[in-house]
Amino acid sequence: MSSHSPSHTIAIIGGGIVGSALLYTLAHRGVDAILFEAEPELGLGASGTNSGVLHTGFDSAPGQLETDLILRAARIRPAVLHALDVPVIHAGAELVPHTKEDNDTIRHLAANAAANGVEVAIRESDGALLVAGESVSDPVAFTLALAESAQAAGAAVEVNALVTGITSHTDGLTLQLADGRTFAVSAAINAAGLYADEIARLVGDDSFEIYPRKGEFFVFELPDRQTLDRIILPVPTKRTKGVLVFPTLDGKVVAGPTAVDLEDKKDWGVRPEAQDEILSKAVQQFPTLEGLTPIASYAGLRPAGRGSNYIIERSAANDRLIHVAAIRSTGLTASLGIADYVAAELLPDLGIAVDPLRPTTKVSMAPSNGPWWQRTARHHAADNS
């Protein structure tokens, strides 16, 4: 079976936070867009298995594209979160030094934050770096709200829609789906996360490779209804950014992640040894966790580029395919900045008209079924059972 749908201007391949942000941005800038997601729902990959922390970019290297897009998103995101009623805890973060080297690192981070225009302070009592702008969100609610708002503004979403072929036609591209349907589009944006390299291969582009970097998290319930009122970030070392401890929207506390490089893009399990790896570091950051047993755990697979990061460009093999690939752990934070960059700076080169951003279309979201961090874990557990 094969049939052509009505032509769309832009196809977005991948329905995580970046794909949804692209759909939202294009729909609200007057671009006719359709999103294809291989899974039965949006946000069932890395977007549903991260920390939910929205970073300020205080520690990002100045001048890099990733940093520019984090800062770009920070200017756009507050109004969008408010308009879509996405829940956020404006907790702020602290980095507490434990060694002289940590104090040196904190001074360097404060200077880095100033270079990026991010407000921080150093607490006199213990030399801790305070980053007031760090916050915690519900990344699944954010992903779904962006897509719902885009649909209300005229965009389309197709789930269970695995793209298996991309061919050129006179005015753009034709996408083939696993179910036999075809869609004619002017251009496509490859936001397929772990599978972005496989989408690139469909046009003969082998310029990058994606591998999964597993991040495991452990969820705790504090005794006596205690809660955590801030995000506790470790002072980074040359080797690692370390384990963070942060509150959730439903009053729990999460510690993580690990960073384990894999080959298997379907290995969503939590390793038995991960608990000891996380807890020893988390207790140092937040001693209240000492002796507590996690009530849950989950793992996410971040789409890491092999020797590359933040690949946002037109494919050299087919300039009608725009890659938005190797978007690592900052993807949630940078998503709206990435989308704005693509809409403003890449699409016009293809002759696609992009209007100024229109007001956000408000949506009424259905209540979620339990905490967001359980959703993807349950989905992949069912897949592997």
C-alpha cells in the first residue's frame, strides 16, 4: 500500500523535546509542519528519562554553538512555560566546595558564568557557588504541551510513524513510512535522537555516528515528609561533571546520573552496580540520603555523537535534510533555542518563508498518569518483557 498525503512544507522526524520544540516554533511562525514519531507516544526516549533540570548555561564554554543555543533558549522559554502552564520549580542550585581545588574551580565557574551573562554568587560562609536561575521541570509535560500547542496552531503529528526511506523529488523530499504511506515535503528536519545517524543514512550521509550514553537515576522519599528545596550540583572535575541531587515536582528526591557509553540503543535497564556508584557520591552531596533505600530507579539513553556534538546543519548528501543531531544532555534546556536557530537561520536558505513568532496557542492538557519519570521506564520494561 502506498499513498501520498497532502503536501506539507516541513517534516520533523522525531518526537522528543527537540522535535516538539521544532514543531511548536514552526507552527507559531507560520510554517506548515508535520512531525513523525516512531513510538506510540511522544517523549518516550531521552526526553522522558532525564533529570528535568533546566540549566542556565553558567558552566557552558563561551562561544560554542551549544552554549549560544542554551542562552538563546533562556530568553524564549519563560514565556512559553508560563503560557503552556508547564510546571516548574524555581529552586536554584548550589555547588559546595570540599577541597582547595574545588574553590579554584568555583572561581573559574563564576568567571565563566559572567562571560555568558548568567547571574551567580559565591556564598561567604562556605564558598558555595549559587546559581539562582537553575530550575526543575516536568520534561514530558513540556514535550507534550509544545506538540499540543503546535497542533492547535495547525501542525500535524503522526505517531507509530517510523520513517524508513527518504527520496528526492522535484520540489523537495518524499518520506516513506514503515506502514507503506508516503509524504511529500519541501524539506525535513532530522531530530531522531538515538536514531539520527540511521535517518542520515537514508540519504547516503554517513558523516556522523550516534551511540547511547546511559544515565541512571535513583528516586528517594525523604523521612518525615522532608523535601529538598534546591538543586545540589557537584563541583565538576576534569574527568566528570559528577552526580547531582535534585527535587521532583511531586516531592521526591532524585540522584544521578551515571554516564556509561554503550553500543545497544535498546538497553534501557538499570545496572545492578549503578546504585553503589550513585549513592556514594550522592550522600557526600546530600547526607540526608545516608541509609535510605531508593523507591524507584530509571535509566535514560542520551544520543551522544562519536567525536561530535550539536550537529545542526544541512546534510552534505541532500541539502533538503537538516540534521539536528548529537544533542546531548542539554537538549531539554536548549530545545527552544535550537528550534529558533533552525527557523531563523537555516530554513530561509531553502526558500521557506518564516514569519515572526506568533502568540502561544494555549492548550488544555490531560492529567498525567503518575510521575513523568515512571512513564518511559514502564514503556521500555514492557517492550523488553
